[in-house]
Amino acid sequence: MYCDFLSVTYSESLATVYVDALCKELVLKSDGADRLETVYIGGGTPSMLSEECFIKLFQFMKRHFSFSSRPEITVEINPGTLDRSKSDMLRALGINRISIGAQSFDDGELASLGRSHRSSDTLTAINLLRASGFENISIDLIYGIPMQTLRGWKKTIAKTTELSLSHVSAYELTPAMNTKLYDHIKANLIALPDEQNILDMYHYTIERLTASRFQHYEISNFAMPDFRCAHNLNYWDRGQYAGIGAGAHSFLSGTRFKNTDNIRSYITCITSGTIPQSESAELNKSEHIKEHIFLGLRKREGLNIRGINLSDYPVVEACSEFFDSGFMEMDMDSIRLTGKGLPVANTIIVRIIEKLDLG
């Protein structure tokens, strides 16, 4: 494992009870809202769920909620967990976007990440989805994998551009604590590529994908025209969203919540009619501004300085050193990172927040 998403050993009986709990939480968190703009089922391997579980969940949503005229409904899948029957079923339920955890098209790199699938499984999954009528297919890729070279990454990007995908997410590997990969790196059993190699991989990704008509609309995300991920844009724009399930995060009425990570505690609480929040934080004004800055600057269009009240916070002045050094640019409405600034976005954002004394 290289990430720290909540995960448990799959059990059909547990999955059935868990889906029942998801349906109950949907009602508990609806708070009178009955319209869904986007649905995103992910954060693990939801494609392992049985067809019966998927059908139960979506039939419940259709009974209790209406959908917008053009909803975006995404399901994440891991290659190797999809067959034609499940692919057809997902499409029949109204799911119109699939995100595939491909990570790489090099089998050695997949093995170093502890992935159980091979690159051929990703290609098979894409073919199955297209045969079922899916047009909006996204893949996740990871660069900076142990022992990865720029030459190897170029091959993964070349294969990606051949597949006529609608969306690509390319993330730098950040090994999470308490994972096997993190422990092996810490013990010097495996080594990550050096900083210059990682930087070269990122710049090459932007160069090749944009040359293939993908729009680079967020630090790590690329989309064909009209295929930007609406669900994630809502998150980056600080729109409201309700997270359903164990470990899920929500942002509602200016407050952030997180459900318990313990799946059995989650089920017990939901069954008794209680939302099992493990964290809750009502944001103050400075925290709202801080979020506007670090989420807004992730987008290539940048931070809309007219869209938020900055009267108490000299954001433009705080960015002046980065304008002068070419890391940022500004027009009448927005501040944004330049190509030079993107690879060091986190450092720049932290510096701006420090200068504004936002904590």
C-alpha cells in the first residue's frame, strides 16, 4: 500500500450491511436537500462491491433524491476487478464517469507499489467500459515511483495519449506513514527518484498531455474540453458536499466534519440514527481565507480575488515577491501560479499564508 485510504478485508456480508448504513446516512445528512449534482463513489476499491450492492445503493438514491439535468456520477475502479457484466450494470444504473487506478503502464513499477494488477488489466478495463457505452473515462497515474526513470515515465505517458481518454490525473508519489512502502523507503531498502528527475517527469507530463489536447486545469489534473471533473471542481471552489461512509469528510454550512474510520462503529452509530463524527471544525474568517488561497491556487485559472472578501488581508501584497520572481502572475480578477511556480506550489502557498499570519 502507498496511500492511507481506509481499507478493510472485503466480506460480502459486511458489504451488504455497510451499504444499508450508507443509505441511512444519506437520509440523515440530506437536511432537506433532495437534489444531487454530482456523486463520487471512491476512496478505495468500490468496484469490488457486488452488483446487488450497487443496485441497492443506486435504487435508494433514485427513490429519495432527484438528479440535476446533467449529473456527473463517478465510480472508481481498480483494474482486475471489472468484468463485462459489472461494466454493463454500472452503465445501466446511470453512472457516466469512471476513474481507473492505473498508476503506471510498467509492470515493474506496479509491483514496486504493491499493486495486484498488471498494465494489461487497465487496457482490458478500458475496452470493457467502452463496450458498455462509457465515454467519460479517467485514469490516475503516479510518478516518482521507486527506481522509476524519466524514460519509463515517458512510455507511460505515451501509452496514455494513445487511449483517447477524457481525463488524466497525474500525482507525485507521496508515501503515507504506516504503509509498507513508507517503511521500506525509511529503512533505505528502496529509493525514490531524485528531485530533478521528479521535476522532469512533471514538466514532461504537462508538455505531452497539453500537446495531445488535454487542458491542464489543476496542478495534477488534465481534461479534454468539457470533461473537467465537476465533483473535484466543487471541492476546489469550496462548494458544499456531504461525505457518506466510514472516514468520509463533509463540508456543510461553513463547517468541516469527518466520520469515524472504524467501519463497525460507523455501522453501529448509523443504525441507531446517529452520525459518528470523529472530527468537527467550524471555520472562522481567517480559516476561510486560508482555504480559498490554497485551494484556489491549485487551479490553473487561479484565485479569484474579486470573489472573496480580502479587505482585511493584503493577499496581492503577500504575493508580490512571487510576481517579481516569475512564480506567479496576476490579471484584473485572478492571481495564479505560472509554469515556473507550479512545481513549488506548496512552498509558495505556505509562504503566502505565513505572510498573512493565517496560521
